[in-house]
Amino acid sequence: MKVFHLPESVKFDQHRPHAEPLHVDKMGRVLLFGLRPGQTVAEHSAPSSPVYIVVLSGKGIFTGGDGIEHVLGPGAMLVINPDESHAIRALEDALTFVAILHGSPWS
């Protein structure tokens, strides 16, 4: 069993969002994101996997393939369908969240 203390594991980059792989294997991957206020994860998609996101701290705008902006904070969970475009922007506080995807990025 692996144990992670997420608040202590969050890292931030000065100029861009930081994605820290917490666990990666052939079954999937778990990424811990840290965004400073105003930083964005540009619109993109995960073509071969749904993406499950759980917001840990801060507030952000999460935009899905339908173009609707959702302002979400701690405790919110999102399910993004495979190949659905999405983007994320941190608001006035730092934003941290966990993203879980199926499969290996190398398959």
C-alpha cells in the first residue's frame, strides 16, 4: 500500500501549472495539480480515458466540452468523458486537485 499526504505533496511552478505524477502504472495514473492564482491548464482532451477530478483546495473555473464554466471548490468532483475537451483556470487562490485517468500514457 502506498500512502500520500496530498497537502504536503503539492508543488507549484512560478509560470505554469504543475502536475506531479503520484502513481503511474499500466492500469492508470494519478496526478496532483498545483496552480497559482490566474494560471490555466489550456484546453485539451484525454482521448482514451475518462478523467476524474477532485478539487482539494482553492477555487477554479472548469470548462467542459459544452462550453459551460463551472466555478468549483474543495470537495467538488468532476467526471470528464473520453475525448471531451476541457480547460481549467485558478481563481484568486491557489488551486489544487487530483486527476485520475485510466491506462498508461505510453500505450
